[in-house]
Amino acid sequence: MKVVLFCGGLGTRLQEYSETVPKPMVEIGYRPIIWHLMRYYAHFGHSDFILCLGYRGDHIKKYFLNYDECLSNDFRLAHGGREVFLYNSDISNWTITFVETGLHTNIGQRLRAVEKYLEGEETFMANYSDGLSDLNLPEYVDYFHQKGKTAGFLSVRPSQSFHQVDYQEDGLVTGIRAIDQGAFGSTVGSLFSKRRFSSIFETARIWSWSRFSG
């Protein structure tokens, strides 16, 4: 199953980093966020990636074009560095498609831009390039197929102790409540049924899902 990753945002919430590098390339340890996310999917056997590029997409391209396996793997160095033997590898079985999808493009438009690269896929996964989690992916995929929906995503409860404001279209506040009172915020990963892909863009109702607990 192919994995679409959205890498084109401006990363304004990480502005101290994103002015020089795109958010997916901010490092955790000695590898960027996007590498950790891709390794998560590859762990479960999903190693065919489509990267929706935008802001500083050249930085992401150069990183993988000049990828150094030695940074995160055991290796043997011989003959003064003229010979390097890797004992294992991170990305040797990964396939990565790099697609320029625009600087100010929204998520739906980025998906539309990569539709042709999903030819032949019955189902595909999508995620923000910083959507790290410890979700049991096989269990989530099975749940999605059981429900037979067009799309689904995982929503998690925010950890902050802030409040949520409910209001009407005219701006009238109808309530203020703590986030932990049943509110679910950020989304981590999504699944889409490819056979219904066109309907995602032809109808106003983008998402169809059931609550997943696992």
C-alpha cells in the first residue's frame, strides 16, 4: 500500500527552524522527522512513498539524493576510507516519488496532484510529514476495511490543558469548555479508498469515518 506524505507546508509553528529548512527536515537525533515517519510505515511493510512537496522541496530532494546510510547503521571502513561495507541498511527497499504540488496548495489539491501516481491502488495511506505515533497500523488498516468507508483518520486528544471555544457563524459564543471534556483535536494518519477517490473532490463531504479505538 502506498503512503502519501504532505511535505509542502510553511511550518510556521516551527519558525525558528523553518526559515532555513522545511518542517519535515527538522532533526530528531541525527535524522529528520520525515525519516522517522517513513521508517514507521516501512516497519509495517509499507515502503512505497509519495512526497507532496512545496516549501523548500529542494531541501528534501537533496537529502535523499545524498543519503548517507552510515549515519544510522553499522559499517566497516577499510583502506583509509576507500572501502565502506554496510552491515545493514535503512532505505534500500524504499521507493520514493517526489512530486512538486505547489507552495500554497491545500491538502485536497495536493492529493489531486498525485492521483496519477496512485494508479492501480485500491487503498492508500496519507499523513502529515510530522504525524508520528505508536499506532498499531495493521489493526487500524483492518478496522478501516471492515467499515467500508471512503476515508478514515485517527484523531487524538490534545495533551494541553487549554480551553475550547464553541461559537456560531455570527460569532456568538455558545460555550467554553476544557479540551479534555470529550474534545478530539489533531489528526495523525489517514486512509483512503482509491476506487472512490474521485468522489472525494466532487462532493462537499470530504470525510466519512467511524470512531476507531485501539
